[in-house]
Amino acid sequence: MTEKSAADHLRVLIIFAHPSYETSRINRALCEAVKDLPGVTLHDLYQTYPEQLIDVPSEQALLEDCDVLILQHPLYWYSCPALMKNWIDSVLALGWAYGQDNQGKRGDALKGKSFVQVISSGGSEDVYQRGGHNNFTLAELLRPFEQTADLCDMLYRQPFLTQDLRNLDAAGINAKVEGYVQWMHDLLRGELPPLINSHHAPQADYAQQHTAKLN
């Protein structure tokens, strides 16, 4: 990744997927709060692809032009909405994002870029624990995304989480939005969330850690 001077911002691409954006409480508020920030590109998949036919070259061009990839979505069946899964399957292609294709082209287009998730869940942190209602921590459920980042030689970083959404009132949502805006400003300045590597951990979890400064 190209080193940034103090006057520069990182280029952040938010790939956003929410099938019911108009009825969303938190994701719509988060998007509206950061969509016009310098250095941020917000890309709404359900708005762009109502028929779910992905323009792969266009999407790959967006990815090539960013420093940080954010996947923002509500938690759907312990994963992401269907269109985002379609996007991952289509865009992160062999010989472009990872591996080597039949013509010998190596997939290193995303090497060294940061991969971060912004995720909302109706359930609280307590239900995403070993022995809790959902049996696993959120970090464990998101391991396929961590492995996707690893396969593409990307840097998987601690996500921005909004949990217990069912019990979050207007004041709580406003506080979360303010926190997200600050988090985004820090990220744009190169103060990135900590790296996550749970490959050999018997149990994955997101510890509270300081951000990592990009040098």
C-alpha cells in the first residue's frame, strides 16, 4: 500500500447491502452520516443491482481504487445478505483477487488492502457467546470473511459492531452514529482498527484494543 502523507486521506470504499434499506434504523443512519465525507465512496448494491446482475469489471475497478474495503450489512442468518454473497462470489475472482488462473495470471489486485466489516445485529453481545443462545461468538461466525481476506492477501481488521438493535432507542442510535462518524474520521486519517488473526485460536472473539496507526 502506498504510504500516505499527513495531508492525505485513505480512500475508503463501503460496499453496502441491505434488502430493506427504507425500513432500516441503524444502517440507513450510518450511511447518511458518512456518505459525503471526503475519501469515502458508498456503493449500495441493492440500489445499483436491482436484478442482482453484477458488473464485475466495474466492481473490480472500484476495489482497485481504494485503500480500505468496508463490507457493511445487517447480520443475515449468521452471514451477509444474498446480494453481498453474490458480489463476493462474482467479483473476487480467481486470477484477480487470489490464486492463479489457467493463463498463469496471479490474483494480487487486493494485496495489502485493509478489509473491515460494519455489522448490525438484533441480538445482544450476550447471545453471541459460547453457551449463549447462538452458541458461537460473532468473531467465530464471521471467520469465513476473515479467511476470504486472508486468501486475497488483505489485512482483516476488527469490525464496527452495532448489537442489541431491538433495544436501541433513538438516543442510542444517535450515539452509535456519532461513534461511527468518529471511527470513520480516524480510519480516513490512517488510524486503522487492530488486525484480527484467529487462525489458530480455539475460540475467536473481538477484544477491546487500540487502533493501529498506519505508517
